[in-house]
Amino acid sequence: MILVWLLLLPLLAALFAPQVEHWRADGSRWLSLTALGLQALLLLAAAGGGGDWWLESRADWLPRLGIGWHLGLDGLSYLLLWLTVALGAVSVLISWREIRQRVAFFHCNLMLSVAGIVGVFLALDLFLFFVFWELMLIPMVLLIAIWGHDNRRYAATKFFIFTQASSLLMLIAILGLAFAHQSQTGTLSFDRDALLRLELAPGLAYWLMLGFFVAFAVKLPMVPLHTWLPDAHTEAPTAGSVLLAAILLKTGAYGLLRFSLPLFPAASADFSPVAMALGVAGILYGAKLAFAQDDMKRLVAYTSVSHMGFVLLGIYALNGMALQGAVMQMLAHGFSTAALFIVVGMLQERWHTRDLRQLGGLWTQLPRLSGFTLLFALASLGLPGLANFIAEFLILAGAFQRSWPLTAVAALGLVGAALYALLLVQRGLWGGGAPAPGRHDCSRREWLVLGALALALFWFGLHPQPVLDLVREPLVQLLDAPHHAAESPPRLPVGSWL
Amino acid sequence: MTELPVEHGLLFAAALFCIGLVGVLIRRNLIFILMSLELMLNATAFVFVLGGALHGNADGQVMFLMILTLAAAEIAVALALVVHLYRRYRSLDADRLEAMKG
Amino acid sequence: MAALLLWIPLMPLLSSLLLLLAGARLGERPVALLGVGSVALSALFSLAAILSFSASDGVAWGIETLPWFSALGLEVGFSLHFDGLSAVMVGVITGVGLLIHLYSVAYMAGDADFARFFAYLNLFVAMMLILVLAGDFLLLYLGWEGVGLCSFLLIGFWYRQPENGYAARKAFVVTRIGDVALALGLLILVQQFGMLNIQDSVDQARQLWPGSDLAGWVALLLLGGAVGKSAQLPLQTWLPDAMAGPTPVSALIHAATMVTAGVYLIARTQGIFMLAPQVLQLVALVGAMTLFLAACSALVQHDLKRILAYSTISQIGYMFFALGTGAFSAAVFHLMTHAFFKALLFLAAGQVIMSLHHEQDTRRMGGLLRPMPFSALCFAIGCAALAALPLTSGFYSKDAILLQAYAQGGAGFAWWLALAGALVTALYSLRLFVRLFLGDCRTLPEPDNRPLLCWPLGILCLLALFGALIPQPLHDVFSAAPQAHVPLPVHLLVLAMPVIGLVAGIWLLLRHRDWRQAFATGALARWWRAGWGFDVLYDWLLVRPLLWLARVNRRDLADLPVQLLVWTSRICHQGLSRLQSGRLRHYAVGIVGGAVLILAVVL
Amino acid sequence: MIGAAELRALLPLMLVALTAIGTLLLAGFRRDARLAALGYQGGLLLTLLTLPWALPEQPLEVTPLLRIDGFFGYFAALFVLVAMAVGLMMQRQVRSKTSGERVEESYVLLAICLLGALVLAGAQHFAALFVGLELISVASFALVAYPCGGRPSTDIRQRNSLEAGLKYLVLSSVASGFLLFGIGCLYLDSGSLAFAPLPPSTSLALPGLALLLVGVAFKLALVPFHFWSPDIYQGAPTPVAALVATLSKGALFAVMLRYLWFGALQELETLVPAVALLASLSMLGGNLLALRQRDIKRLLAYSSIAHLGYLLLVLLAIGHAGVAIEAGAFYVLAYSLTTLGAFALIGCVCEAGDEPDYRLEAFAGLIWRAPLLGASLMLILLSLAGIPLTVGFIGKFYIVAAGVDAGLWWLLAVLVAGSAIGLYYYLRIILIMLAPQSEPSGIGGGRWLVYGLTLLLVLLGVYPLPVLQWLPVL
């Protein structure tokens, strides 16, 4: 029941946002905050169950097609749900002053998207998962398209088409699984538990795995499927960027962990070298592009590509350390990149430009804000003591045991990170900027948000144990899955007439 | 009576059909286009008659009658429209009908 | 004792946090009190620790304070380790650090960002202490990157001049290259032992690795890290630029403490290096090369602080040389003495620069002997120690290095280089002193003799002279070097070398004007002055290609295929729409064409 | 042999026929649009209500021509509902513009179209196919050209409808010619007009089937036989366009399903390359044509070309996939529902003013002008794009399922590509709709029909189970 309410709360908030609007001006903001707060309470209530699934909720939906309503909560989803709630609240708070028109509709979309994300993190029926997977996108597209910056339509369209097209491939793969189940047991089923028991032919498994992988890789994003991200992140309003970077990208990684790896252990094992290589490519390429940017927000966007490259590398290193590192990186990237986007948003709000060529010397005028910027930049270059360091070290340590050359190359990403992060500091904060009077430093609300994020980064950097413990159990199960390699080289299962 | 080889009949029908088709393609006057259509329909009708004769069952003839009725109905509507066309454009040139495109 | 050890790094850390958060609101006096007081406290604590440590017949303390994290297959804790080596380092850091803090109170007085300065400086001390006290490689790495960060922040302290920012970034990035090597080394350890505790993993390595080339790899990667941090070949280019920071920073970070972290690292992991003699030889070679090259560069520099920077590189080169030849204790010994006299030189230089209104170019100095006798005295002592004239601390340490090196490896190429280096060192020390204090006065100074400036200098003078007498409890850290016999001629040679250099220098610099010209404007001199052209080399090899890549691919080539698809579909759309001509007969043609197509496909 | 059971089974057809005649007579006595509409809707409602009672438990062959079974029942119900919706749209149109046009007969024609559709739904014989098809065609010629009646004026609506009517008539007659010739060949070959496997001795079967395919492809507006559809959609009155888009295509698709289902599978094997070609061409061509189209009705025409392309997957899968039939049946429902919604919405947004404005810009800022309508439009477009929680998604899901089950991987790839292109222009309309408020233009009546259809569209998208139970299965 808790799970259902976790889903319902944001939906209700989205539903009533317009009505509340009539009673008081910023009613919708408070409504959203309340919904998120209640979710947090529910999460507290849900904590610490035993067994593979702490909580589960099952119901029939379309039995004729073997489609059921099946939600489940375990450590991994629990962690990501917390991330969702926290950053959902953050994005409400930071849009307090930025979003001025159509506030109700804005929060409507925000909450809808949050609901979709929560669903994605909970769904255990592939059909249901797919439904949520698509649902969380539409509101996000609207967020970008309505409240975005100059080039928002292009960005929104690109984002929409990339994600939808890739998820169609996933739909095909899902159906392939379902029919494989039918051919083996005689009944269609989309339930994860049922599909886990399948014995797939290597070729088929490989292609289906690719279907899933592409959808998740686009969302992750993985080079070279990342090109939607810089546009979407740059054009979205700050809250949108935060939601995108902090949570939406994680759904891709989550999908890999929850579905792609367990459903196709052998195929994933075969595929892992390629995936790791792509991850490394992402790390370096993202860093390089970030280094090349003049637009602050675009720079941050490309750092996401680099960081999520680490996640991909960690996931496909397929050992405990790396997987824990990957999850840690999801969390750390969630905080640090969101924080950077927020800071950029604040700077833009004060300076009406994000162009590093025009900025500079901010430290003189906004010491507090600049301090935060510095801190978050350091976090994203993986300074020890901050969360990102733990993540990246674990990922590298794990990946090193799979393939040391790839890891050696990936480690160069650390230098790249230093390059772009310090470039941001040097060009944005330092240097002699023209003193522009009347720029107010952080307001109390901004201070609160940034301080909280900074605290989180320090906390998980110095005491990551809670996170590692949360995800240990699911990851161990994941790794215990049989890893028998595919016998025959993968072939396309040809249709009747082709 | 002598047995008429099916192939000949079929070829004849096909020829008629093609003539009608070509007519539709090349004539610009709507009346002629309609006549060509009639030709095509009758060609098909002939095929059915042929079939009926070949297999000695009535279905063919039935179809033939139906096709004739169809032709009549179509022409009825068509001529009404042609009248309107003439009223509007003072010509029967089919190529005048190109307001909608793209 | 555990609590005591814990508080040594914690004091400055807390005060720096306090200063970062609230410093802007405090006045200068409380800030200074906080900044200096914290360091003084940790100095006291460390003194106590050292005393009680040497009292307890030098048994190393390992202290498991808190677990950091335990992942699947890796356990890491905030464990501290305290032995003779740490004792020496802690002593140097807190002692010299305290003096420099005191000095900075006067030096930075009136700066708008007084609080920020002390926040950074305290943070640095804390990180450095963590680095040397860490009992776990990951904690060491934390300190390692932490000091790098502080050096970045302090080099760029006066952030309004863009070149400072550039120097800061260069320093961080270049050292980060080394750090990556270090990190990779740690990854190997993780893979092999599944833990990162320094002592245990070194012991493990001692037991498991003899014969395997793993030791070689790890040692090589650790060396990479050390080379980056300690500005040795080939990563030495960042240190001269790092002089953009305030002078006390140069004294503390870029002379006395941080840059010696590499030496500390190698000394700390000597167990592993011992297993890889070839790497050890490489260390020696790197050291020797660096010390000679840097000495030559120092000989021809004009900028006062750059001279000192190059001499720092060269002195650390001596330490590496010592490490490489197995003279570990000598290396650490020189580390300490060098900390003393180099800090002395920098602080004195700071005083000179201040009184010349931030003039750093030695060509516009000279004849300062009369107006600033105290500084002259300090410089004289500092240069003497630097040149290793007998009876100074530098003399003992450098002697120890050269003799032990000879005893271990005999007179190899590296050894002769080191010897030559000693000569050049004497030369440039002399040149420095002459440039500043003799000759005719070019810029009129306003001597600044505030006690806070002078007292630390005085103490450092004493240390530079008699620091060699401070005992070093290193005997049970390093396996004692076997006492081989060093023939008397070698003794004499080593003893004489600085003196020869001095005499030669006097003869050259005072008698032969044209040599001075040569120093100023020779092709060779210009080459050396540019640091043997390493900067240019790297500029062409790395920086420019990277910038070029960044420029050509700013708009992300990976987006092209997408654009191409969009473009093609637009073209197709236009083409198809054109077919939609609106003509009845064209449509009929469409039908017929389609019919033909289908018939063609089917039949 | 017609007995009581047969008569009872035929009841729906007879009721619809009676409705046509009755409406005609009503119009003859009193020319009153309301009354005609009333008679029409009443008759259809009666048909719908009696349908469950009329359906026999066992499939029943009424004469060699018709077969009344679950399949017939499902499609009959669907078509009647569609016809009622179209009737409602037409009624609204009458109310909206008072040009003194006489619209009573259009209800008669609608009823005749429906009759044809029902015949097709039950047809198991080429004669029935032919009759049903031509009933729909001839009636819809008249309907398309209907507005051009009355004295000639410069009214664009008149001119376009005349042009559309003539084009439709001529082209569709040509197509019927091909169709008939094909049937003739098959008849010549097998000597029977019933839907049944052809005897092996087939020299003429292939050309016959090919020509048949040509005729069908034209009626379904598949590339390259699609040229007529945009012009017809644009020229015809909106309700009639909806009719052509849903009823005639749906009915023809139903009869094709039946034909292939009844044994013609091995013939299909030989046709597969051709059908696959048509499907791919339509999926890509339709979407590409719609890409930057500025007229909403033409855009819908193109998008429906693409949708029929998707639908062809079912025909190809029918031999190998168990779900094929129900997939096809459901997709027709989803497609009709969504398309009707779209046209109804066009009716009440674009035809509000006295001069209709079919440019996409007509929707600018709709969501701020009329939030509910805007939401409906968004849902309708999402349904066309096949996004979850809309009936369109379930439909697409079914299609993909059929394709996967039959292993039509390449066609699925094309489908993905086509949908990707499609997303662009659906989203484009949404973005236009979200654009800041443009010049405030009024909203016509008939929004309740839109809301109803949208609601249905969402309900079936979330919980299609009730319908799934009715789906005919192999």
C-alpha cells in the first residue's frame, strides 16, 4: 500500500495544483513540497524491510496478456527514491523565483514527471515499467518546451525523439521476451520474476539485450547517443536541468542494473567489453567537450556525459566493487551536477548570461555563491573527501580487475575533470571582472539548498557506508546470477520470410 | 458452337481494360475520362461473363449485372458533379481541378 | 596518545573551516589568533607526541580511528600511523608551518582577503599532516590531493591577475597527472591485497612479490605520483610558475613541505621500492638529472623567487638521488634541513621584496647590504646552508647524501652529476647573494623590520645553522645502510666541492664582467633560463593539440549523423510533397505505376 | 436458405437499411435537420442495442455471401458507433453554420455507407465484398461532394468539395476496375467467388491477387496509391473526412482480415514481398509527407497513411502470430477512435469562424485558451504517436506484438524509424498549441463530443480489458 501511495501522492499534487492556485498565489509550490514531504515520511516508514523485496504490491491488470501490476522496493530503489524526493524538493525550491508564469502548470508537470520516475524505480512488470518509462518523459518535454530558454523547441523535440525512438526498441525487446516466455511456458508474461527464469537462446538473448541496452544507453547517456543531452540540459529551466541530470539519467543506469543485467547475464557478460570501452570513451569525450565549451551550462551538461561514462564503466565491470561504485556515482553525480546547474541558474539570474567569456571576477562580488561553485566544481573533479571520489575510486578499482588497460585510459578522465572544473573556476570566478553593483549574494533559501547539497556531498564522501550497505544485497544477488557465456556467435533470429 | 479459348477472351478483356486506362490517363475532358472508366468496368464485367461461361455457374452473370448497376450509379453521381464543374469553370478540363496540392 | 595524534591535524582543520564560514565577519586580530593559534596548538601536540614517541623506544603506533567505508572487496579506515618518519615530517610541518604563519600575519596584514588566506593556509597544514600521518593509502591520497588543492587555491590567491589563475591551474593539472599514476598504483594494490593499509600492504608485498614484476609496476606508478608532487623531471615545470602565490605560501608549500611529499611517499613505501632495484636506480637518475638541470636554470634566472624555486627543485633532486641510492635516512635528513634554510631564504626574500615594493627582478636589486643588514645576514646564512658550506646544516645533510650514495653505489654517472650539482649550487647561491646585497644600489628600499617579520627569520637562521643537530628517530624505519668504507679522497672531494664552487664563483663573477654578460645573455643562458625548454616542448606536444581538438570539435561531431538524418528526411519530405501535384491524371499515373510495381514484385 | 435464425442474424443490416429509408422519407415529409438526425441516431442506437441479441452463438452462414459471427459482431458494433459519432459531428456542423444548406440527405448517405461497412464486416464472398465496397464508395462520393450543391459561389468549401468529389470518384473507380479485374481473374481461375483457398492449378491466381491488392491498397490509401487521400480529406466536409478515414478504411481492412483468415494464407505467402513493400513505403512515406505539412487535415491524411502502413504488419503476421487477428481488430478501434477525436476537435477549433482555418497556427495557444480542449488535443496526438495511457499505445503495442511474434524484424525496424519521424510532427503540433496566446479566436460547439471521445480514448488506454474480451480471435 505504501508503494501505491508513493505513486499517488505526486499524481494527486499534480492533479490539484491548478485548483490550489486559485486559493493562494504560490499554493502549488507548497502543495508539491507537501507531497514530497509525505513521500519522504512514507519512505521512512518503508525503511529496513528484509528479504529480496522489502515491500511488494501485486494486482491484475490485463491478465489476458499476462500483464500485471507489480511494484517492489529493495535497497537500490529505496536509495534512488530518496534521491528523487530530495532533488524533487530541491527543484521546487529553486524554481521559486525563477518560474513566474503558469506556476501551477509547471508544478503539475514537475510532479507528474516525479510520479513517472518513482514508478520506474518501483515497477517490476516490464509492461508497467515501460508505461512509467514513457510517462516520465512527456512532462519533462513540456517543462523544457514551455519554460526553457531560447532554443527550447529544438531541444525538446530532440530529447523527445531520441528517447521515444530508443524506447520503442526496448518495447520490441520486451515483447520478444514475453513471447519467448510464451513459447516456453505457453503463457505470455511480462513479470520480471517469471522472465528471470527463462532459458534464452544465446543469439536471441544478445539481440534482446541490445534492445534494452540502447534504450538505457540513450538515457544514460552513452557516447555517441548523448547528443540530445547538452541541448536538453542547456535549454531546460534550472529545475528541469536538475531533474534531468540528477534523476532522469539515473533511470537509465537503474534499468541496466534492474533489468538488462539480470535478464541477460550471459549476453551482458559477452557485451561488457564493448560497453566498458564505450563508457571510457564517454568519460574522455565528455570531459574534452566540457573543456571546449564557453557556455557554462553546456559545460556542466557535458560533465554529466563524462560522469555517466564512469557509471557505464562501473556497471559493466560486473563486480561488486565497481557496481557499488556505480551506484555511488549515480548518487554523487545527482548531487554535484544538480548543484552546479543550480549555481549556474543563479548566476544567470543575476548576470543574464552564461557565457564564460563575459563572466569572470565573480568572487569579488558574490563570495558565498562563488565558494559554493568552487566546492561543487571540486566535487565534480573528484576531490577526495567528497562523494564523487569514493564513487570513481571504487569504479576504477573494480574495473581495474576486469581490464587494466581500459581502466588506465579511464583514469586519464581524472585529469580531464581537473581541466574543465578548474577552467570553470578560473574563467568564471577568478580574473578581473567588471564590478557590477547591486548583485545580491545568496538569499536564505538559496543558501539552504546549496548548503544542504554541499553537506550531502561531504557526508557521503566521508561516510558512504549507509549507501554501500543499502545496495550491497541487491548487487550481490545480481552478481550471483549464472554467468554462462553464450555458445554460438549471436545471430539475428530471422523471421518467417526474411 | 465452338469452344472459345479462355486466353483469347482474357486478352480481349485486358486490352479493353488497358484502352480504358490509357484513356483515363491521357484525356483531359472529364466526359471522355468517364467514358474510359465505363470501358474499364465493362472489360472487367466481360471477364466475369467469361468465367461464368468457363465454369458453367451463374455467379459470373450475377456479378456482371452488379457491375452494370455500379457503373450506372457511378455515372449518375459523376454527371451531377460534372454539371457543377461546368457551372463553376465553364469547361470540362480535368486539369482545372488542382486547387488542393502539397 | 591516540586522541593526541588525532588532534594534530584536526586543530588546523577546524580553524580553517571556522575561518571559511565566518572569517569574512571577523577582524584581522581574531583571524590571526585563530589561524596561528591552531597551528601552534598542533605544534605543541606534535611535540608532545614526538617526545613520548622517542621516549617509548620508537615503536610505531598504528591507530584505527574510524572505518571510512567497506565495499565489496575493499575495506578502508581513517587509520593513523606514527613512526620516526612521520615524527620528522610532523615536526617539520608544524614547526616551520608555525613560523611561517607568524610571518604571514605581518606579511599579509591589510590584505582584503586576510581571513581567506589563513583559512587556506590552515587547511593546507591540516591536509599535509593528514598526508604524513595517514596509515592508509586512501587517506594519504586524500591529504595528497588536499595539499594540491590548497596549493592551487593559494597560487591563485590574488585571483584578479589572470596569470595567477593560469599558474594555479597549471600546477594542479600537472600534479594531477602524477596523482593519476599514484591512483593506478593504488588500484594494483587493491587488486592484489584487497586493502590499502600502508604498513600491511608493504609487508604483504615484501612476502609475496619478490621476483614478480608487480613490485616494479607499483613502484614506478608511485614514483610517477612522487615526481608530480615534488616537481622532478619530467613534471617539474609547474613549480617555477607556482611562485605567483604570496611569498609565505612559496616558503611553506613550494619549498618546505608540500613539494617534499614525494620524498616522503617513496621513503614511506621503500619496502616496495627495495623489491624493484631498477626502479630505484631510475629514482636516483631522475633525482640526479633534475638536480643538475634545475641548478643550471637557477644559475641564470633573474626573478628572485624563480631562482629559489629552481634551487628547490634541485635540492629535492638531491633527496630523490639519495632515495634512489638507498640513502633513505640521508634523504629525510636533507628534507628537514632543506625545509629550514629554504624557508629562511623565502621569508627573507619576502622581506626584501616587500621593502622594494614587490620588486622581484634581481637586476633591479643590489647594494642592499647597508640598508637591510638583517636580511643580508639571513640570506648569507641561507645561501651558505644551500651551498652546503661546512658547519651549516645543509653541509651535513648533503655530505651524508653524497657519501652514503658513494658507499652504496660507488661513483656512477648519477653520482658525478650530483657532485657537479653541488658546485653549481655554490655558484648560484653566491650569485644570488652578490646580486642582492653587493654592488651599487639600484632601487631604494624602505626596510620593514616589524618583529613579526624578524623573529621567525631569526629562529630559522638558528635552525639553518644548527638544525643538523636535531636527532632523527629513523633508525628503525629504514633498514640501516651497510657502512661501506668511503676512501678519503672522496671525502675530501665532497668536502671541497662547494668551496671550489665558491672560489670559482668569486673569481668569475667579480673579476670577469664578460662572464656576467654571458650569464645574462648567452644562448645557453637563455635556454637554461627557460627551464631547458620543457615548457615549450609540452606546449607543442600536449597543450596545443588539446586546444586544437577543443576548438575543432566544440560543436560535438557526434551530432552530425543526427543532423544528417534530419536533413535527409526534410529533403525526402519536399520531394514527396512535390509529387502531390493536385492533378487528377498524375494521381491516376500513380495508381498505374503502383500496379506495375506490384505486378513486377509478385510475378 | 433464409430462416428465422438467419433473419434474426441479419437484423442489424436490415435495421440500418431501414434507417436509411426512414431518414429519406422523413426528409421527404419535413425538411428538418434535427428530425433527420433524430431518426438516424435513433435507428443506429436501435441497431446497436439489438446487436447482442441478434448475434447467434455459433457462427452462422446467411446465404453464401455473409457470415455472422463474433468477428462481424465486433466490427458491426464499432462501425455503428463510428457512424453515430460522425452523425453527431455533422449535426454540430449544421448548427454551427446557417448557410441554409440542406443536410438531411447526408444522413441517408451516412446510413448507406454504414450498411456497406456492415456488409463488408460479414462478407465471406467476393460478391458481398464488391457490393459492400461500392455501397460505401458511391455514397461517400456524394458525401464528399455534398457541399457543392446549391448555387455556385466563391466559397472555398464548395470549390474544394467539388474537386475532391470528382477526384475521389474517378480515381476510386479506376481502383475498383483493378479490384474487379483481379476478382475476375481469381474467379476465372477457381470458378468460385467464395473466400476459400485457391486450387493449386493457379496460372491466373497471382495476377489476380496482385490486382486485387492494387484495389485494396487504393482504398486503404497505401503509398503509392495514397495521392487521393490528402485532397479528399481537405476538400470533404470534416465529418465526411472522418468517415472516409475511419469507416471505409476500417471496413475494407476487416474484410481483408476475413479473406486472409479464411484460407487464403498460402496465397499471402506469395504476396508477402509486395505487401511488405507497401507497408514500408507507407510507414516511411506517410510520415515523411506529414513532416512539415501546414494543413492539419492533410497532415491527418498523411499520418493515417502511416497508420495503415503499421496495420499491414498484421496482415503479414496473420499466418504466424496468434495475436494477429485481435491485434488488427484492436488497432482499427484505436485508430478510428483517435481519428474521430482528431476530426471532431478540428471541427470545433478550426471551423469556429465563418471561414474555416485549417492551418496548424489555428491551434496556437489552444491550451491557454481552452485548457480542456488543449488537453484533449494533446492526448489525441499522444495516442496517434502511441504513447502509453492512450488507446493508441495499446494498439501499437498489439501491432508490435504481432510483428515480434511473427518475427518481422525488418518491418519492425521500419516501424521504429517511421514512428520516430512521426513523433516530430505530433510534437510540433503540441508545441504550437503550447505557444504563448496568439490572437484570441473563438471555439465552436461540439466540444462535448471531443471530451467524450478523449475520455474513451484514455479509459481504453488505461484499462482496455472490456474490449479485449470482445476481440475476435483465431
